[in-house]
Amino acid sequence: MPQTIDARKKPSDVKVQVTSGAGVDIVWSDGHHSHYEFPYLRDECPCATCDDQRRKKAAAPVQSAGTASSSVLPMYKPKLKARAAKSLGNYALQIDFTDGHSTGIYSYDFLRTICPCEECAREFRSELR
């Protein structure tokens, strides 16, 4: 039986601002506006590899700050950006990031679910718990 799609998770306007690096702006069918920075989208990548890494990190025992080597300095990382992005039909975006990662497919359903605003967190992410 086909799954009913939540009409609020359908975009009416999508702007992917690769050249300026501004991120992704979506106006949803219910009038809600969402803005996604590229680093946020990279951190939330839904691909199997990234999902597996998040699960392993969550399952790993937590080390206290005193157990890490104090001689290790964090490496400088340039701000993550998008090199390119493409629309996949009427259902998703695929973004090629400057760190070489490009396998994540961001469905509009997923993007509305991870919208960084508090309203969407209450409305959509509470369903995941």
C-alpha cells in the first residue's frame, strides 16, 4: 500500500545557492521558509556511510577531556561548501561538497524533517522518537 506523503513536506520553491555559498532555501507548500547552511547539511547527510558513522560514534564510550592527548592540536579545516548541486526529479537534491562527499540524497521529506527551526523540530522530529 502506498505511503501518504505529508503535504507540508512538499516544496513550492527551492533555491540552492552554490556560487555564493549561502546554502539552500526552501519555501514549503504550507508557507514555511527553511534555510540550510551547507555544513549543517553535510553533518546531517542521510547516506548509508554517514549514517553508519553516526551510529558508531553514538555507541562509542565517551572519553573524558583529561584522557585525550594534550599534544594533539586540532587541524584547521576550511569552511565546508558545495561545489555543485542537482535536483533529482521532484523528490530530492544531491549535493557535491568540497570535502569530496557527494553520495547523500536529500529528499524533501528528509529536509523538512531536519529543518533547523524549533517549530519543525517539535512538529517533525518528535515523530522520530
